Amino acid sequence: MNTQGIFIAHPRTLEQINALQAFTQALKIRFEISKEENYNPAFVEKVLESRQQAKEGKVTRVEKENLKEFLGL
């Protein structure tokens, strides 16, 4: 039997992963779980660090009228 389509799911929790596995197994649907990382771990670490800094108020605010000067344009 030919496949009509490929579904790509992006579960966010372990509960969602387990539910998808149980569902596909119950319907005898062949599936695979990718071990591939979507993002470079160093990049993810920098993003998470930046988010934490923003939560702590460690940000630089620039008024719209000063934006060109701030960017050196």
C-alpha cells in the first residue's frame, strides 16, 4: 500500500510523546522518532541566556528617534 502522506508532529511534552506512540502502535502505523537536534545547542543556550537576562531587566532600550544613532547608521 502506498503512503498518501507523511505527517510530522512536534510534541512538546513527554505525555504527548507517549500518547502519539500509543496511538500509532494501536493503529499499527509504522513510525520513527528522530534523534536529530533541530538547533545547535550553543545557539539554544545563548537564546535561553538572553531570555533570562530580559526577565531580569538586563536590557538596553532605545527610543525610536535614536535608533539610527544606536545602530551607527
